[in-house]
Amino acid sequence: MPIGLKRVYEAAAAADGCRVLVDRLWPRGLNKSKAAVDQWLRALAPSNQLRRWFHAHPQQWARFQKRYLEELCGPETQEALQKLRALSGKRKRLTLLYSSRNEVHNNAVVLRDLLEGMRKAPTGSAPIRHRRAPAKPQRA
């Protein structure tokens, strides 16, 4: 099943399938009927601290991805992540909605990549855990 990405401010289309908002805050100036959101999984959004950090350091995309994936491994996000995974299996199409102006580097991109990786994993497998790189040896 294809997973689409779309700014929540863009008009809804029938081809979007199930529309899931993955931001912590409701988008400014947008009413609920116009947004046409089927699910709002705010638990999957980056923490306010990480969101603010990335906004101030957009050139740190790789570091943002790593830190965000670490947050997604936390116990508080597992239920929402499983719900998103279930939605992706039930519908013909799933569209992740985000409000960021940056259409290439945002949390929805990371979630889509994670979901696509989970689809390749065996059914019933444990959530993906990202290993940290081994510590560098200390110089004397």
C-alpha cells in the first residue's frame, strides 16, 4: 500500500485515502472540516524540544532523524505507532499530513520511511530499534 505525504493545508482528495495528522499541534488557521483528518496521532510527533531544535538547525537533518527515531522507540509512542501501522494495513492508501513548510525534511518523511521498513519486517516482529554507534575509544 502506498504511503503518501501531504501538507495539511493542501486540499483533501479522494485519492488520499486515510488522512492521518502526525503533528503535535493543530495547524494554525485550519478548521477541522477543511482539514478532513481521519486520525490525529499527536503522540507520533517529535517532542517540542526536538521540534524547536530542528527549526533552528534545519541543516542538521540526519541528526534530527536519529533523535526522532530514538523518541519513537519510547514506550509512550508505541501504541500510536502500532495504530498507524494497523491503519496502513487496512486501507488502500494512507496519507501522512504535516504542517511544516519544508516538504522534504519533516517528521512525516521519517514516519513514512519507518512504516515502509516495518512492512518489510516479518508480521508480529518487535518494533524497530536503532542501535547507537559504539563509543569512540578515549585517547590517553
